Amino acid sequence: MSVIPPRAWRLPWKPVAAELVGTALLIAVGVSFVILDFGRGSPVPDLIPSAGLRRLLTGFLFGSTGAAIAISPIGRLSGAHVNPVVSVAFWMEGKLHGRHALANIAAQCTGGVLGALPLLLWGDMGRSVQFGATLPNPRYGFGAALAGEIVTTFAMVTLLFAFVGQPRLRRYTPALFPALYALIVWLEAPLSGTSTNPARSLGPMVLALRWQGWWIYWLGPALGMVLAVVLRRVSWMRRFEIRIAKLYHFEHDPQGWFTLSASLPPRQTGGPEPERHG
């Protein structure tokens, strides 16, 4: 039986704080693109009349924001999860201690709310789109919004595993997100607004005081993530070796507190046993 060393139980406050800052930046910058592309009084709708094309652009810019955070010093310190379901997915894969995952989730939700506060600076333009809050489209109903969140989060986590699990793709993981979010926002935003991230939805909802279907943005991403984990364990993806709970790293990168994940007993996923570091 594996024994977890005492240092593994200490919370890594610097990476957790970096996770808070990274999530706040994702909301403050990424959601600002939503407001700029769709807010009343913005020049963008006049320049790009097509709502579909603006959704494509918004998703690309939001994904690019996440990619920039991942390769920044903040992201390289924290792992750049900036999303509770990503932290839980790494925990389910045995790459993150449970208390570290919980600390990340608390930091991400706090960062989501704090990151929404600068959106007030958009004034009436921000209010016209509820400060970028993700809300179910009443035309399609809660069921369609929930299904949309499940499918898009499933796609995100599955592709994330595919990238971080293969040495040839691992270093290119951040490049996945601009194209991925461009596609899923273009296709799915008319149903739920395309969250895939409870912290992303929480901040603008608190700011706008709009709570319609709030549970969708927790349940949908959670179910999509669990389905992605199950797929990895029962399919050819089980051969992928997820070495570390980071979205962006090179083989020679110092891994800091992430070396603690090597002390976890491997979960029975059907894949190869994790490589030991340090």
C-alpha cells in the first residue's frame, strides 16, 4: 500500500492563489469579448452583422484568453485548470489530491466572482447582455441547455485528455482551446451560452443577479466531465499516460508541488502505471 508523505497533505497556497488569479483573468478578459461582440452600443455588430460569425470570433478569443493564461507564469505555476471540472477530472485520474482539488475549486469560484467585477466598467453595454451571464435560451428550454453543456464539456475534457496524455501533443495543449471554443460557441451558444465551466458562469450570474437555470452550469459540466473520464477508462484512450495535472508543460519543466501527485496510489484506469517523478 502506498504511503502519502506528510508534505503531500499540505495545501500548495501559491499554486492555489495563482489558480484564483488565472480564473479571474479568464472571466475579466474572456467575458469582455462576449460583451464587446454582442453588447448594445458596441461597434462590432455593425462591422460583423452575422451573429454566427460573431459567436465564432467570441469563442476563438475566449479560448485564446485561456491559452494565454496557460502559457503564462501564472498558468505554469497553477496548472491553469481555471475550471472546477478540470480539477476534478485530474483528481479522478489520480493526479491531484482531493484537498488540493477542493482548494482549487474554492479559488476558481472566488476568482470567477472577483473577475466579474471589472465587467461593471462596460456600463450599459455590459448590462444589455447581462454582463455575459450564461442563461438557458427560453426558446429551447432547460433540457436543451443541459444537453448542450454535457456535450460541450465532454468534448473539452476528452480532447484535453487526448492532448495531455500524448508526449507529442502535450506541449501543444493550450493551442487546442482557441479552435475548440470557436467551434462549440458557434454551434452551442444559442442553447446555453456555452459555459463548460461553473466558475465562468458563477461570476457573471452574481454580477447580473440572474439565476435562471443556474444548476445547469454545474450539473451539465459535471456530467460531461464524468462521461469523458469513463470514455478514457474503457476505450483506446486508456493507453494515454497523463503524467501531471497541468495543461502546459515540457519534459524539462520544474514541476514544483505537482511532484506530489506521483505519491498518489494509481487509480485503476486500465492504463499504464503513472511515471514516478522526483
